Amino acid sequence: MAELRYNSLIGDYVMIASHRQERPQMPKDYCPFCPGSGKVPDDYTVFAYDNDFPALSQNPIEPDDVDNGLLFQAKHAYGKCEVILYSKDHNATLCDLSVEHITELVNLWQVRISDLSKDSKIKYIMPFENKGEIVGVTMPHPHGQIYGYSWIPLRVQRKIDMATSYYAEHKKSIFDNMLLQEQNDGKRIIFENDYFVCLLPFATEYPYGVMIMSKEHIPSIVGFNKEQSISLASMLKETTGMLDALFNIRFPYMMALYSAPINGDDLSKEWNFHIEFFPPLRSKDRQKFNASSETAAWAACNPTAPEEKAIELREAYKKFKANSN
Ligand SMILES: [Zn+2]
């Protein structure tokens, strides 16, 4: 069973993907992403791999006969799910890779997004990464994913609505002005490079929920030139390295890259490329659970002060830089 069911109370789709339960148990020590597995080239730097058990497909199976034409609506689980392998080295993580190597990853994201954008039925494309067992990752081999959705998921739609109404009132991108105000305030800026800034946003929901914003107004990662791609690669290496340096552990996180939506309204003036991190830890051995208030009401509670956590993150960044020199 694979279909999109509409949640009429919330106004968003749920991907029903029960076939994913049938994923085979892999033999211990077998990694499909390692060279020699038969699934990937014998040698690669980065590699895009079609998900074997996709929740969304450009060739979707017929939905089950569950749509009653009233409040129970179901449609084809149209879209695309790809796995993006960051390295052939099973034990590497993003911050272990060279800036040159991560630039190849940025280029691969660009190529895959450009390619998927040609499918007019795809409305939003989001590269993301889940890292660490604590966020349910069973395969430690360094990888992320790209989902091409045939609708705009609700949280993204909410951002679009806020960006659109802000632009209508101020004739300026909300992202540009937010970054400007963060820079003027300065308390939550962690570090920056030529084209990007790493900061802990004013209203972050997560103790270490850092965000990467672009200094120039660029709506999509696809529009980055070579220098900007290298700059983003360096920013990703340093951000993940800083997070690892916080507690001297492989720091788990969820992360997503947001470009402007495609195949719909032109939001190039309103939207800036940005990255959000959603790390599940509040200290070395304490997890921040998304509990009832967060889940049931989307009423987030951050048990820490962003300005204090920003100081901690700046220290971790210094530690990371000192260790990498
Ligand atoms: Zn592997």
C-alpha cells in the first residue's frame, strides 16, 4: 500500500507507505552503500541512488480503494525519493570530508534538484539528512536523502505564507531582514564565511537548532556559482564539526535544505536558500523529546536560552577550529 491520504482536519497529506515495512533484514556487516555491495559503483566520491523502498514514486502504484469522495481522499503517492551517498567511506561523517569533497556533494544536490524540477508534477524538493541512532538511522554509512514532493508540505507552506505576506508589506525578503536584524543584534551569530552565516535563530525550538543563512539573496541552491558552492561546503563542514566538538561525540541531528518551491508561483524575491538543523540533544546525555505540547499543539518549548547556547556554540566552534589546524 502506497498512497497519499489527505488529513482533512489538518489540511496536509500523509504518505502511507506500508510496503516499507517489507524491507528485508540485511545481513549483519552488509552495507549496500559500500563499494563492492553490487548496489553502488566500485569507486565514487558522492553518488545519487534511487531509494529501493520509496514512499513516493514517479511510477506510483494504484492507491487502494479507500477514497470515499468525501472526507476520505487518497491519491497516487507521486514524487521521488533518492538516497544521496556522501562518501564511499563507511565511517566518515560530513565534517570528516574535505571542503573539496563536500563541494561535490553540493554540486550533486544542484544536479538532482535541477533534474527533478523538470517534472512539473513535483512541487517541492528537499534534501535532508538524519544522523545518529537516536533519530532512527539504522545505516551509519554517511548519506542523506532527497524527497521530491508532489505537494507543498505544511511546514514549508507556512514559511511560504509568512515570506509572501512579509514581502507584500515590506518589499524586502523576510530572510534578508531577519539576517540583518540578527547581525545587528549579534548575540546569536555563531560564525560566518564569505557567503553564509551560522546562527542560532531568535526563536529556535531546539537548544542547538542552528540555521545557515545566505548573505546574498539567492532563492535556490541551484543558483549558486562555484565560489558560493565552495563557501556552503565549508560552512557545512564547520557547522557539523562545531556540533561534534560541543560534547566530543558524533552529534546527532536532523537537517534540511530549503530552496524556493518549483513549478508554481515564482517566489524568487520572497525566498532565500537556508538550512535548518533539528538536533535532538539538550546536553551530552539528555534528549529533548518532542512531547505532547509540541506534537499535539505545535506549541514548542525550548528549555534553554538561545543567547546562552550561542555562547556555548561559539566556544565549540573555537575548539573545532583549534583541533583542525
Ligand atoms: Zn557502508
